[in-house]
Amino acid sequence: MKVGVIGAGSWGCALAILLQNNGCQVSLWGHRREQIEKMQASGECDKLPGVMLPKEMSLTWDLSSCLLGKDLLVLAVPSTATRETAEKIKPYVEKNQILCSVSKGIEEDSLLTQCGILEDVLGKDAKVGVLSGPSHAEEVVKGLPTVVVAGSRDIAVAEFLQNAFMNENFRVYTSTDVTGIEIGASLKNVIALAAGMSDGLGYGDNTKAALITRGIKEISSLALAMGGLPQTLSGLAGTGDLIVTCSSRHSRNRKAGMLIGQGLRPKDAMDQVHMVVEGVYSAKAALALGKKYQVSLPIIEQVNEVLFHDVDPRLAVRSLMERDKKSEIA
Ligand SMILES: NC(=O)C1=CN([C@@H]2O[C@H](COP(=O)(O)OP(=O)(O)OC[C@H]3O[C@@H](n4cnc5c(N)ncnc54)[C@H](OP(=O)(O)O)[C@@H]3O)[C@@H](O)[C@H]2O)C=CC1
Ligand SMILES: O=C(CO)COP(=O)(O)O
């Protein structure tokens, strides 16, 4: 199988390595020529120091050569670059090519998820799918057992992705619930910012467990209102990814939240993380979706207050604790 991986950050590199090792012929595209030339010279992934790229894999900054004649295109750019990337690839995308989004986020203006953006730009006939779940690049490149879900409204596309990505260390389930998967993937990043803030404030395991539990309640309520399925929200792309992102030392969203909890301004926290912090870009969109579908998202609301209205994280926690009395089963 011939594969083009679009986006040479940590996730693009990790999946390109995995697919090449699975027997695919992979071409990895990055948008900065100097970054690709550096990786070509060193043989090392730029964003994952010490991780070597297979010699047989090709690296390019020429988009057309990454796309033409490929069976599968994997889109691994930051979610804020998905629309511009989809516009760039549009002239080259071939009729039967399968496109797989591995990015996580909601577009602020359109409130579309990643597959939604791809279909918006490339048309409803495009064969679009998504790969998601608890899967930090740092662990995938080490071959540590990882389990994810491949989703597409077309089950044949989901099964194609399962076959392409699955190996003895990387187990892939299929699903047709793209909405549940993508809302889970995007909102867990916002909740992970809150979990990080809690760590940064020096709060304990009780607080973290509460944020994860009430967080999945918020994510599920919105996803279900949008047509997602409960099994997805209790599955890998919902609860699974929320747990890993709220607790892992590899999580960029948790790390950024922790720095904010320790007193850094959000912009400075993002700069210190050096990698994409998707929750910051999806926070406003998540809140807007909550309003649109009339779903209450109190944690996400407070994350927005801290990120965009200079509210002290300690006061944000206080606001959550002092909300009106409620029943858990309501
Ligand atoms: N890392 C992980 O473990 C996982 C990541 N993901 C998701 O994958 C997506 C990519 O994240 P990840 O690889 O980790 O991010 P990184 O921060 O590691 O890398 C992002 C890459 O995208 C490049 N980039 C920035 N802007 C553009 C653009 N406009 N067009 C093309 N490329 C661009 C960056 O280049 P530059 O250096 O120039 O900024 C960089 O090479 C995110 O949505 C993330 O949520 C999903 C699962 C796991
Ligand atoms: O989505 C991811 C892991 O599944 C990566 O995002 P974080 O680095 O914020 O956890």
C-alpha cells in the first residue's frame, strides 16, 4: 500500500513510522523545507528527539509528490491548519483515495470537526475517516501496546484503516460513529487543560478524578445531543483518551494547563510547551456547540474564563464548587 502522511510533527512522524513498519510505502510531507532537510540529514524526527525514521521512507516538502498515486492519505497537521491543508491538497486528491484525519479539534467559525472540514472542502463523496483514542506518539514509537478506534460513516473505509494501521502493538477497533469520536477527541483536550490547572494549583487526586468524571459527563452530553453514541463516549475516543490526556506526562494539553495553574499566562504556557495545544483552540468552539445544542458545559465554561477572560484558575474552581445543588442522575 502507498501512503502519504501530511504533517511532519510528532504524530505524523509516529504514524508514518508505524505504517512504514507495517509494510506500507510511506511519503511524509512537512510544510517547512528546512525542517524536512534537517530530518533528511539527521534521519531523526524533529519533534521526537532520538526517534529515527526508517531509511526506506521518503521525506518531502513537495505536496504533489506526497499525494499522487497514494492509496491512503493521513492528515496530521494541527487542527487549525486542516482547512488550509485541505484546500492545498484538493487539486491532487484522486477519486478512490482514502483520507484519514488524525487531528483533534473543532473549527471556531464553522463549528465543524476535522472530518466535517475535509468533507466541506473536498465534497461529500470524499472517502473520509478518522483515527483516534489514547495514543501518545512518544509511546507509539516505542511499540508500547496502544488501542485506538478507526471511524468512518462508511464501514468499508473504517475497515480499510483498521487493516492499514493495525499490528501486534497497535490494536484498532472500527466504528461508524464519527460524531462521537471527533467530539470526544476535541473536548477531552479542553478538560485536560482543566486537569492540568488543577495539578498546577497543587490540588489532589480527588480533584483530578472529579474533573475526569464530570468532564466525560459534559463531553457525552454534547456528543449525544449531536447524534453520537454512548458506546463511543465510554470507549477509546471518549473516556480512554480523556484519561490519558488528563494524566499522562506526555500530554501537551495537561502540561499547558499545569503551567497556567502555576501562574503563567495562557500564551506563555503554550510557548513553553513547544508543541500544539489543541484544547486552547477548541475551547470557544466547544462552548458555542454547547449553546447551539443547549447543553450545559460548566467545566469547559470555566476553562474559557481562564483562557480568554483572565480569570484566576483558583476562582474558576471556586465557581465550579459553588454551583447550585444538583442530582448526579439528573
Ligand atoms: N502527538 C500525539 O501524541 C498525538 C497528536 N494528535 C493530534 O495530531 C495533530 C498534530 O499534532 P502533533 O503532530 O502532535 O503536533 P506537533 O506540535 O508535534 O507538530 C505539529 C506539526 O505541524 C506543523 N504545522 C504547523 N502549522 C502547519 C501548517 N499550517 N501546515 C502544515 N503543517 C503545519 C508544525 O510545523 P512547525 O514546526 O513549522 O510549527 C509541526 O511540524 C493534533 O491535532 C493532535 O491533537 C493525536 C493523537 C496523538
Ligand atoms: O490526543 C493526544 C493523545 O491521544 C495528544 O494530545 P495531548 O498531548 O494533549 O494529550
